Amino acid sequence: MSASSSLDAGDRVAAGRGPSIPAFRVARSKRMHLYVLIVCVIIVAVLASVPLWSQVGTSRTLVTLFGLVALAQMWNLLGGFAGLISVGQQAYIGIGAYGLWLLADEFHLHPFVAVIGAAALAALVALPIAPLLFRLRGGYFAIGTWVFAEITRIVVSNIQATGGGSGITIISAARIPFETRIPGTYWVGLTVAVGSVLIVYFLLRSKIGLGLTAIRDNDLAAQSSGVNVFRSKLIVYVIAAFGCGAMGAVVALNLLFIQPSASFDITWTAFAIFIVVIGGFGSIEGPLIGAVIFFALQQTLSQHGQTYMLLLGAIAVVMATVAPRGIWGLVVARWDLHLFPVRRGLVMQSPPERAEPASAGEADAAADASSRKEVAP
């Protein structure tokens, strides 16, 4: 190596007092997320006050929106984050609805309290079912979930105590005074909707959330990287069953009547898929946007019958073609905006200092030190 060779990095730093390495830290939240939190709290507070000043019909209609939000969040947790494409979540909606009747009418729990018990019952049923379904992959898993939902519907339809195929009225809920039942049902529905968002949010911020994206992309690669794939899928599946069960119980509490053909209808899952496709897969914001859009379409066009269903199908096809990641996916691609801080990022704590020019004496000393490091070729 000749004496005219360039100085190494350490000599350059010594000679020129080079820049210091900037300090970074791992962070999720930004200042913007504090403002988002404030706005969310205000929105929830306004929604919570609706029964105090609105008409009864408005409160009952908004319960439907809350149910759609919870359903979409739970399905997106399965399909958008864990890669478990299910077409059988109506099984847990029906179990939640009939669980409400069982706990409220047969075990004499207060209907509002029975909503939690019905959701827990749906999660309890999902616990032994999940390992059996996990033996199936891809499309076979989706078919398996649908088969389980159909078996559950047939079994419930043939139980005389539940009214068979004709359905049954939830007597204990009907006996609650009207001025208590309507706002109480509304607040329970709002709690289920907000709770579903919070459950997904905190789950994604946990260690399980770190592995869900890897599982969705390639579960074998995720397992080889140390992710407990079975445990993560089981937790997600049971949580989704719990949320769908709570949603089914709220719908039953709002209607006061349950029927197998309605509670176990595959249309529930079709609605969830439509909402997530429109709003966006793999995000918390997407199902929220999709639920509001679907609810608006449902309230304005549902009276048109088959035309309404054709329009929904056309919208879904167009969105899947033009924007495969949904409306929120377009927003993220354009502005890189994330309202819910579930991702980790590097934040610079201190900027690097600029390099200072070295004095003549320091430069000569650095050159002498470099020449001493020369070795024969």
C-alpha cells in the first residue's frame, strides 16, 4: 500500500473531526397520534350521548352500524392480519345470539350482562374447533369454516327448546322497560364496537402482533423464524369468535327475536368481506371506513332488493380491481398516514454534528499515523 493511499474512516474522523453517529430510538407514536386520540374520544363521547337527544329509531339504527364495525374488525383480524380467510363467522354470531337467550331466559342473567357471557360462550366453542380447522389450508380452511357454520345452524334448528326453525323471542329482554332497554342496548352496542377496535389495536401492539404479518405472508417461514404459528392463530381465532359472539348478542338484544336462518346466515360474513374489501385489508382504519360506507349504502339502497345486491357486487369488483388494498390503502400509498400507531419506527433523538475542518498540525499528525500503518505489498 503506497503512502498516497487514502486515509481510513478512523483517520478521516481524527483528521477532520468527522460527524458523530446520530442517536435513534424505536417509537410507535408521534405527536399526530395524540390529536387523533383526542378526536376519537370526542367522537365516542358524542355517540354515547345520542340516546339522550335523538329519536328511538336513530338509536336502534346505529346499533346496526356498531355491529358491522365489530364484525368487520374481527373478520379483518382473521383475514387481514392472520391470513385466515373464513366464510363461517356467522356460526359465532348465531352462537352469541342463542347464548344471550340461554343465559338471560334460562339462567336468569340480566340481558345486558348476558352479552358478555354469550361472547364468552362463542369463544369457548371456538377453542376446540380451531385446532380441527387449522388442519385445513387455503380454500379448504374457508370451506371448513362454512361447513361448521352450517352444521351449527342445522343442530340449532332441530332443538325444540330454542323454537326450532321458527325461532324464539328473548322474553327477559322484552320485559325490560322501553325507556331503559333502548338506550341500554345502544350503549352495549357502542361498547362492543369500541372494544373490538381496542382489542385489535392492543393485540397488534403486543408480541403476537409482530408475528401476524409474517404468518399471513408465509406461515412456514414465520415458524422457522421462531414465531409460534399455532398459538398465534388460536388466539386470533378465539378472539374473533368472542367479538362475533358479542356482535350476535347485541343484534339479538336489539331485535328481541332470534331465528336460525337469520342468525346463522352466511350474508353476515359476506357483509364483513365487502366492508374489508372496500375499506382496506390489514389495517384498523380500513374496516371503520368500509363499515360507514356499507351502512350508508344499506340505509339508502336496501329497499331496492336485487338491485341493491347487484350494486354491492359491482362496487366490490371495481374496488378489488382498481384498489386491491381498499380506500385506506390508497390513502397510505399517497400520504403514508397511519392513525393507529401499531407499527414501529426509528426516531432520531439527536442529529449528527457537522464535520469540522482540521488544523494543519492535526492533519500532519493524522498523515503520520496513517503512514505508520503501511505494510509491504
